Amino acid sequence: MIVRKSPEEVEKIAAAGRVLTRCLWMLQRKARAGVTTGELDDAAEKFIRSQGGEPAFKGYRGFPGSICASPNSMVVHGIPGPYVLSRGDILSLDVGVILDGWVADAAITVPIGKVSTAAASLLASTRAALSEAVDQCRPGKRLGDVSHAVQRRIEADGFAVIRSLVGHGIGREMHEDPQIPNFGEPGTGPLLEEGMVLAVEPMVNVGSHDIRVAGDGWSVYSRDGSLAAHFEHTVAIGADGPRILTPWHLEEAAGTRSEAGLAASGHP
Ligand code: MG
């Protein structure tokens, strides 16, 4: 069952989303060659707790980190640790924040210094796919329209959407109904209605869509070792269209300036 949220409840998720957004901006600044993913994890946990929040991933089904940090061919669920970032890496940073009992979830994939042309186009394509999918999050659309928007963009750009990992509804729980595949038929699936809150998250490989889970039980890699990217927003469906509750796509300076007005909608 898809739980619809009241306007007050959406504001609670938006408050968690603002902490999360500032955390991602901070991580983006810190993610440089020579830094370990463990250092990023520590910084994220400190920041989230300093804002009165809790890192949603810490302890989730036993996950040891506060964030997921997944470099290069790792798609998602990377455990932060001794990995030292190098120039030319791409790094997916996935963060969840619980504030006042409500959860927000978002991810970005960042380049570490100058990256290959293939890596840069993978990032641009995955981010564009998220933007196009978010634009479908309006009353009267169907879930398949969201899924299809991701698939259409990614496949047009010659990349592969991962089939066995999905986005999700979000609210009191990090993972609520519905599951949101990154492929599908337009005009199919549940009708989208005002008050639904969705974590939309394209996960994309350069090569084949197959994945494998590493021996740590968490880290998910592209099976063929090709580069992978992941971008995610928590989005509320408003009467007039999507409202992004994790507006990391805004410029940090502009976002901070307009934070009072970060009744932020708009597109990534
Ligand atoms: Mg998610």
C-alpha cells in the first residue's frame, strides 16, 4: 500500500532533506584525491548528528557505515573504509537522514578531479535520467511513466539500467511501497497522487546491466567491471507537480541563500 503524506508530513521529510542536502554538499567539497571513504563517513555522521538527525543507514540491517560510498565499478552499498580516492575516480555518495522520525534519501556520483570522457558522459546521462524521471512525478501520471523516463534516457545514451535494484516510497520508513524499477512501460502501474513521496534513483552501468554482490554481503558491483553511476532524489508529488525534498542540484551558495524558501521545487 502506498502511504500518502499530509502537507505537514511532507514538510517533515523536507526538513530531513535539507540536512541531507547540506551533508551532500559538504561531502562533495571533501571528496578529493588522497581522502579515504572512511573519512567522508566520519564527516557525514558528525554533520548529521550536529543537526539533530541520525544517519538512516547506520545499523540498517547491520550496515556498518553512516553513508554508502561506492567508487568506480561499485554501483551502490559500498562500506566506507580505507579506500583512498584517486584522481580519475568516480564516487557514488548515498546518504539517508532521519529527522524527527521522518526519512529522506538521496545520492550523487561525483568525479574526483578530471575523469575520462566515458565517465563524464555516464554521470551526465544518469543525472539527466533522474531529472526526466522526476518530471513525471505528478498527479495523473503512472509509476511506469517514471520508470520509463529513466530507461528511455539511459538506453538512448547507450548505457544500461540495472534491473535488480529499485527506488522506493519513503516516509516514516526508508523503504516503503511502491518499488520503483528503472525500466518499464509508460501508462502502466499505480496512479500517482498528491502526497506520495518517492525516492527515485537511477542506477546505471556503462556495460551490461548485470551486477554481483561482493563477499562483504553489501557492495554491489557491475558484473563486467564497467563504471557505474547512481543519482537519487526524494520527491513529493504536489498538486502542481514534483517537489524535490533533497535539492542537492541547486548551487550550494544559491541553495543556502534561498534556504528559507527551500520550499524547493525545481528540477535537477
Ligand atoms: Mg534509496
